[in-house]
Amino acid sequence: DQQVKQNSPSLSVQEGRISILNCDYTNSMFDYFLWYKKYPAEGPTFLISISSIKDKNEDGRFTVFLNKSAKHLSLHIVPSQPGDSAVYFCAASVVGNQFYFGTGTSLTVIP
Amino acid sequence: DGGITQSPKYLFRKEGQNVTLSCEQNLNHDAMYWYRQDPGQGLRLIYYSQIVNDFQKGDIAEGYSVSREKKESFPLTVTSAQKNPTAFYLCATRQWGNSNQPQHFGDGTRLSIL
């Protein structure tokens, strides 16, 4: 049973525009959410996180939004750059317990 | 991520053979994890360990075994009982505690069947 879902397997965006990656979850006990970026044949790299007491967290070009009532998480990348092309995974956990990962969204930024 | 070393990068297994994947870390993190990634799927948890000499099964532990004799090392053995072992295996570490901390990953081992 997939507790964290990424319904868009792929996304293409023009360089300089906004990329929006979405993630939905089913477990209302999740209180820590993360985004990871992954290149082929490499391990995921931690990008940004947010705890459930917040609804927004920013780090440079990356912003994560959390809508607890909708059980929805999104990652905004502005402006998108060709180097952002990768697979993005969202993840969620209850503090101190295991992490649950989505199936990933492959982002292509077109120069 | 720096500080987490997985070896080998590529591994081939013959039918009926056990193979062991290595994961070493110098981050002084308490918790270590093993995940499996298949094409088009997310990361699925195999085993995890919060402290030395203790580990717990994840969602897909059947056909796998682990040990945690040292804080720095968490090797994963893929046994002959694992009928579909071909996958990309990822090791992760995390600083344990009550505060929110991300997991950090090694670069993975790709296991294939000969």
C-alpha cells in the first residue's frame, strides 16, 4: 500500500520557467516531509525538507509547500535550469520511524 | 553523499549464490538503512538498524540478511532465497534522535543475475 504517491512520472519545463512537482500522502501521522534529487546510477541527494508545523520552507531556488488538510506536498523550482534535470522523490516519515518514498518524477528542463 | 561508501558499484550473482553488499560510513550516524529500487518504483525498505547489534525488518526483508557489528558498517547479504534480486540497492544513514533529520545516501550497488 503506497502511503506516498507521485502521480506524474515525468515533467518537462522550459529553462527559466517554474517547475512544480507534486506529492500526495495518505497517513495523517506523517510529520516530516522531504524532497530528494537523483541522477542515474547515483544515490538520492537530500534537497529540502519541511516539518508539519510549517506550510512553507524556502532554500534558494527551491520552495516546498505543505497542505496538511489536503495531504499534499509540492516542490517549486524557480527559475528552472538544465542542471535540475533529474528524478525527484518525495518522502515522509513520523519522527523516529521509517521513511516512505514516492515513485519519483523525472524532470527535464529544456534549454 | 560524502561519507557513505557502497561497494562494489556493480555486482553479478549466479543462481543459488549468496552475495554481500558493503556499506561503510564515517558520518558517525547512529541509524543505517538498506533500500531496494526497481524501475518505475520508489525506494522500498529492506532492513534498518538504529544501534549496533540491533536491526529491524523493513517492508521487503524476505531473502535478505544484515548485521551491525560496528557503528560504521551495515553489510547486506542477498541470499539464494531472494528469487528476484536484480535491482539497484541503496544504503542510507541518519543521525538518530528526536529532531527531524534527513537520510543521506550512498551511490548504490547494481546487482544483476548471470
